[in-house]
Amino acid sequence: MSAPITTPEPELLRADHAPALLAFEEANRAYFAASVPDRGDAYFRDFDTRHRALLAEQATGACFFHVLVDDDGAILGRVNLVDVADGSAELGYRVAEKAAGQGLATRAVRQIRDLARTAYGLTELRAATTLDNPGSRAVLTRVGFVPTGDVRLDGRPGTSYVLTL
């Protein structure tokens, strides 16, 4: 078993993160697709254009995209706040397979929860995950999210959550 991975501080997504972010997504594509819908070939083919669009969207304050970068410059995870409006945002996150099961997601989501309240002035976070993703459900529960109902995510049964900040 490898040594536990420490949680790097979340960094707002920047243009220079593009190569490491693409490597992260490519290396973990099959791993992510086992629990969340695959991003599709177009995501990888058009990555540079998409990355620039995310940065432009972030500049408007409608979204806050965060990456967790290790000491070697590799991305271990990402935690995003999207659809920011009226004091609320949707939380989404993913962690590299090599970092899974070591508490990285829980610590990172807690860090973003705190940033959402203090730096971004949000009062509520929403999230959703599929029923067949127990790790994600556990992270949300540990951080204080409470289930609010049943949802379908790309045709799969899931649960929606909310957290009042």
C-alpha cells in the first residue's frame, strides 16, 4: 500500500493547469466512467478549447473550478462549484484513482465548503450522486450534506443533497 496522500490546498483553475488536468482526466478516464458518466471523446479532443471556456466562465463568477496539485505538479483531484447564483452552487468533485480511499475527497470537499462560505459568500451547496457510488455518498454525508430526494443522473438512480452553510 502506498503512503497516504496529503491534501494540497485547492487552487483556482488557471491556464497553466491545462496539461496536468488533461493528464489527470486521461489517466483516470476508465476509473471515473465506472461511477459517473464518461466525458466522451470530444472532451479530450477539444480539451484546450474547453479549458479556455471554463476559465472564461470562472472569470464571470458563475463557477469556481478548483484543482488539487501535488508537490510534483500532478493533479490529484478537482472540486468545482458550478451554477453559482443567489447564494447557492452545485458541488462536483473527482479524485484520482491512486488517491482514492485515503480521505482526500472528504478533506478537499471540506476545504471547498469552507471557501464557499468565507471567500465566495455562499449560503447553500447542492450535490447529487448515483446510488452505486457509495464513496461519494459517504463523502457528502461526512461533510454535512443531507439527502433531499431521489434523482436520476444520466438514467441511473441517485440521491440529491443539500448543505446549508
